[in-house]
Amino acid sequence: EASDMFQKALALFKSCFGDDHPRVATSYSNLGLLYQHQGKLSEASRVFEKALAIAKQEKMEDESAASQLLLADMYISIPDYEKALNYVTDASARLSSSKSDSLKVEASITKGKVSEATNRKVDALSNYLRALAAAEAIRDSDKNKKRKAELKRNSYLRLSGFYSRIGELDKAIDNYTFAYKELEHIGDKRVPYQRCIDINVLGNLFAAKKNYSMAISYYER
């Protein structure tokens, strides 16, 4: 089972590096993501907090912010929007002097998700647009190419979902199409599967717009 593998990795890092090593914090975060994916939110919260405690103790500002963003995202799912807002606000403050453009994009997306969940639509849109602008501004290089594409894609997906939920389907389709195109720059084994999902979602958006001929063309693809 996946959780057993992650637990063994955590135990190994503890035995090799001690309980408060950065690799132990990373292992806690990975275990928390697994628990969150499995719907075990109380367990996820517990291990994310352990990762955060180590990062704070070792004065690792970016790692502390990353843990706070994971916690914020989890509390959106619970939902506990007050806690989610507190975590993402603290994370954003930590990142104000950070050189991590990636984390700044993730913080803006998470702030947008909290704003949208609490029906602050203007703030949500502003944060999603801020995330996209920050992702687009990341320097192009072979090292950054994949991560930049992932961040741009995530920003476009959030914008598409936002516009879909407020009934602006043309903008939803445009942003989802941009997200689809970013798959060209993400080279891993999940991309063909994700292309199928994206094409189907675009079909659904055209169907919602009652453009059934376009919807059918996407479904046939």
C-alpha cells in the first residue's frame, strides 16, 4: 500500500538524519498529500503541521510557506475557510521577500481559491490573474520549462473554472484551451491521458454553451 511505502521512507529519513531534518519535513509533506488524496484529512493535517514545525524550527522560510499553502488547500477541502485564509495569508507574508516565483504563483492561486469559496469573486479573479502573470514572468530556460508550463496551466485551469461558474463560457473555453496547449511543454507519461480529459472537458463546455456541433467534434477527438 502507498501509505506503507511513505511511512517506511519517513522512518528511514528519521533514522539517517534525525527527526528535524529538512528531508524529514519533505517526507511528512508527501505523506500528507497522500492522506489528503485518500480523504484522510485529519491525518493529513497532523503530518502537514509536523512538516511546518520542522521548517519553522530550521528557519526555512520557503519550506514553511509551502507547508502553510498545503494546509490552506486542505482546509479549503474540509471546509474551514477561516483557517485556510490564515494559513495562506501567513504564507504570502513569508514569501514577500522570497526568490521562489513558483511558490508565489501557488500562493496567489490558493488565495484565489479561498476568495472564490467565500464568494469574493473580484478578489478571486484578481488572484488568479496575478498567478498567471507571475507564471508568465518566470524566466525561460530548460530547467524552468516544465515547471513554468505547469504553473501557467494551473492558472489557466483556475481561470477557466472561475469563468465557467459565473456563466462566461467563452472565456472559460479560451482559458481551458490555453491550459490544454501547455501540455506540449510538460513531458511526462500522464500527458496523453490528460489530453483526453482536457478534450472531453472542452466538449462539455461547448455543450453547456449549446454549441453541440463543436461539442460532438471534441467528443469524437
